[in-house]
Amino acid sequence: MRLSKEIVDHVADLAQIRLKGEERERVASELSRVLEYVAILDGADIEGVEASWHGPRASVTRMDAPRPSLTRAQALANAPKVREGMFQIPRILGEGEEG
């Protein structure tokens, strides 16, 4: 199954990544191979196979203890937009400028 340029661009938009020329072709090829493999798995005969679940064999929780974290400057360093020392994100409710 070969993905169209439009589908690859749409997936890239959803993932908020920019693809150009050769990169778009490479991603299209890789995504196509993934979908082909999923189609193979979809065709597997699982009639009579009982569902199973294997949880962790040991506790995976850690002690809830304070640890060093990022400073405000470090956290905001790669933010696309910052306003008054906070992340600025597009408004999703209502109309008007970004909030």
C-alpha cells in the first residue's frame, strides 16, 4: 500500500513535523511498510486463541521523593512562544488573539 503525498503531509501536520522532498518520500515508504506489516498481522488466524495479559512481575513504582528538575529557563528554552515567563499556546476556545 503506497501512501499518497496528501496522506503523508496530513500525518506530518498531525505530528507537527515538517517534511521536505526526499524526507517525505522516505517517510512515505517507511509508513507504507508499517501498514503492509499491519495488514499481514490483521490476516493472522487467531480463532480459538485465548486473550492473555502479562503484567509486571515486580513492583514498578518508585519512591515518591523530591528530585532535581528543570529550571524555568531550561523548561522554556525550546518553547516556540513564551509570554511573561510561561508557555504561550494557541487559543482553542473562543475567538481572538492567542492567550
